[in-house]
Amino acid sequence: MTLYSRIVGTGSALPERLVTNADLVVELAARGIESSDDWIFGRTGIRQRHLAARDETSSMLGERAARAALAAAGLAASDVDLIIVATSTPDYVFPSTACLIQKGLGAAGGAAFDVQAVCSGFVYGLATADAMIRTGMARRALVIGAEVFSRILDWSDRGTCVLFGDGAGAVVLAADERPGILASKLHADGRHEEILRTAGNVQGGAITGHPFLTMDGQAVFKLAVSVLDSVARETLEQAGLRIGDLDWLIPHQANVRIMSATGRKLGIAPERVIVTVDQHANTSAASIPLALDTAVRDGRIKPGQLILMEGVGGGFTWGAVLARM
Ligand code: UT7
């Protein structure tokens, strides 16, 4: 019998504090930095973002998202034997955010580890969990994307600080005889590591390097549109399916212009592309599971439908997972 993995529950969590573009523009102006809702919305499609409280961490948001996904799946934390957390803003250097979430959920015993692939982290984690389930290494997995990017933003750099938000999304992936995840493709090209990074660390008790996110926005934009197009085609081809078979495209939520350009290149109608960047801004590894959960809960994504999730981000990394819901 061939073993597959299926998404059997989704969940998400957002910090309470909602900051609209108008709020942010006022906060920036108080520091002498000029921006506008017109610029932010016009260039990115972002209208608002949620920002974590001072003591709110990726593990807290991830645990809330995981609990919601478990409830949707009708499963208990003790049913899970694998936890993968995609994050670039872990609580600590170590232990992993996955181990902290496992402790919070009271699900000791199974494997738990973090994946570091920045905004592609969720598809990297999902592809890894799928492979582990299909090879019998795990039966039920939580795959979580959780981020507090507000912690690594330079709030004096208007070119980046307006783009990101905090949040978490999660899925429960379970072994099944019916195919759920149909194909996955993952890629990286480390030659582009400089275009998007937070090149800092701790050394001897002090911060070394530059602990804030820096980005060459236009280089990221061009590369993103190109790889989101190629990896979508590659993943569908692996499953013997065509673009016309897709019910929904869920690209990484960084910029609505990147998503529209990708949709146009692929020939997907705009109403088939799930967009939540307007509500959440770019939440890095959390963006895809947040968008997925939003569209499952508002009734757009229905059981049996075919979805393609696509991540792209720092590294440079990119990848896609094709799934039957
Ligand atoms: O998770 C993946 C990570 N990131 C992405 O996917 C982002 C990819 N890149 C982008 O989305 C776009 O490149 C941005 C939205 C970041 C920037 O858009 P752009 O059209 O490439 O603008 P730009 O960087 O060329 O800046 C244009 C102008 C500049 O002014 P001058 O030099 O033309 O006078 C910037 O200083 O816009 C100015 N600007 C701003 N103005 C008002 C930059 N940030 C702001 C701001 N408010 N917040």
C-alpha cells in the first residue's frame, strides 16, 4: 500500500496589536521618517500588519496556531509524533522553537526541529514532513510557520520596516491512503545570499555583524517573479497536472505586485490567487499557512480542491508544494 500525507487541519494566530498604514506613518513621522499609505499600499498592496507585544515570541504564536490546527483536525497534541517549525526569528539560539512549542503543547516524545529557509521555510517544512510520513518515519505532523519579524526590522529604514508583520500559521499533516500532497520541489541558490539577510549573531555575549534585516528590493522582486513561475510549472509537471487543474494558488505573501505578475505569467485568473498580504503584510515563513488558514476558514478553499503553495525568500530559497485538500 502506498502511503501519502494529507492536510487534515489548519490554524493561525496573530498578535493582538493591529497597526494600519496610517498608524505606522504617524509613528514614523514622529521619528522624522516620511512615508505614506499611498506609497505602502501602491507599491505592495499592504494595508495593515499585526505586531507582537514586547514579550510575545514565535513559540507563543506558533503554539496558538498549532492548537487551532489540532482542533480543526479533531486531534490531540499527543497524537502528533513530529513538529517542524519554520522560523527565522526563533525564541533562542537554542533549543529550537519546535521544542518550546512541543513543551507548550505537552506532546513530548516525537521529533521536533526548526527549519531555516526564511520565507520559503513553510514549504520546506511541509515537503520534509511529507517525505517523513511517506517513508514511515512519522504518522502525524504539525508543520508551523511562526515569526516575529518586527524584532529584526530597522525602524529607521522606511524601505523595509513598512513591509513586514508578525504571526503564525500551522497545518496538521497525517498519513493517509489517499493522496493529499501530490508533489514538492525545493531549491536554493546561495550565490544570492546578500540580497536579503539579517547578517548578525551573538559572539562573546555581544551582537556581532548587523542584526537588522537588509534587502535589495528590486533584485528580490525580479528573482521572485522568475522562480515562482518556474517552480509552479515544475511542481505541476511532476504530478502530471496542468495550471488549468489548479483551484487556488497560494504564493508567499510579500507584495501583491509579485503575486499579480506571477499569476499573469502562469495564466491564472486573479480571483484564483489567495491574497492576505493586505491584512498581514509579509510574515515570512508564516505567510503561506496564514493565507491557507484564512481561505479555509472563510470557505474559499474546499475539501477535494487542488492548491499550489509557493515560497520564496532569503537564501535565496524557493519551493512549492502541490496538495489535494
Ligand atoms: O519575503 C520576500 C521579501 N521581500 C520582497 O518580496 C520584496 C520585493 N521587493 C519589493 O516588493 C519592492 O522592491 C519594494 C516594495 C520593497 C520597493 O518598491 P520599488 O518600486 O522597488 O521602490 P524602490 O525601492 O525603487 O524605491 C522607490 C522610491 C525611493 O525614492 P527615490 O530614491 O526614488 O526618491 C525610495 O526612497 O520610494 C522610496 N521609498 C519610500 N517612500 C515612502 C522607499 N520606501 C518608502 C516608504 N515610503 N516606506
